Amino acid sequence: MPLTVTIPDTVVDKCKQIAPDKTNIESFVIEAVSNYADELKERKDDPFFKFIENAKMSNKENLTDISENHDKYLY
């Protein structure tokens, strides 16, 4: 499906800096977005991230010690 997206010059410059030499920037951006979407999909199925999402929806106060006690909440 054709899709036109305007990408700020600063983002294009970042892509050019990290893309391999002689890489088509359009192809690079498509691959980067695809990889990012795959990563988000994997996170969606991860129990840790599910817990965080559920906690955010139920009660934000419960998140105050998550960095210290995340194992306790997962298992």
C-alpha cells in the first residue's frame, strides 16, 4: 500500500548517519519501522510489560516500587 509520510530532516540525517554506505534511505526507514513494529509486538506478549500496562490501568500508585520489586510482581 503506498503511503506518503513527511519525515523531518533531523530524522533523515540520523538515518543517514547510521545506515550502511550506499543504502537507499527509503529502504532503510522501511526496515527500521518494520523492526520497531516487531519489537513492540514482542513486548506486547512479554509478561513484564503486560504487568506494567495492567498496573497503569488499575492504579498508578502501585508503580512506585516496580523497579525494585518487579520480580515479586511477575512471579
